Amino acid sequence: QVTLVESGGGLVQPGGSLRLSCAASGRVDEIHAMAWYRQAPGKQRELVAGILRDSDTNYANSVKGRFTISRNNAKNSVYLQMNSLKPEDPAVYYCHAMVLPATYYWGQGTQVTVSS
């Protein structure tokens, strides 16, 4: 079992920045990949960024160049630095972890609001 707890969401003006954090506990040594997803009202949950244990990363096209995912294996944490936030970025952001071969875990989500 893996438990994920997100923090760092909030209200920010367009063009501003936020840093999300996700702390993992439990069977953390078995985590292969971690990721951030988001879900806006009325929309499907979508992948924002992912990172493997070896720090290989991937990003949604909509956030490339603005968001950066990073991982601290010693602290069992993953982060999402979000810069140049746009009006289309507001959503509930979820931390996700995958344990091989195919077990998935979700955090409770943290709200990101972009408004002037």
C-alpha cells in the first residue's frame, strides 16, 4: 500500500507560480513512476507530467516549458513547479504513483485556482 498526500495548491494570478508537493508513504521502495494529473470541472482527468525513478520525465504539450516535475527519492516526494500559470490551468491536481506491474495509487487532490 502507498499513501500520497499533496500540498501547495491555492489561488494565484495569471502569470504567477505555484509549487505542488506530494509526499509518499508506505511501500515507497516499490514505486516505479510518479505523476501529476489534473481534472477541471466537466473534463476528464488528464496527465500533466510524469517522472520515472531514474528521473526520466514527460509532459503534456499544454504545460511544456512552463511546468517542471521533479522527484526526491530520499524524501519519497515528487514536486510540480508551475510557472506562467494560465486561465486554462485551474483544476484539482492529483498525485499518482505506479507500482509494478500495474498497481496505481492516487492522492486526495489539491485545488489550483488562477484568477486575477
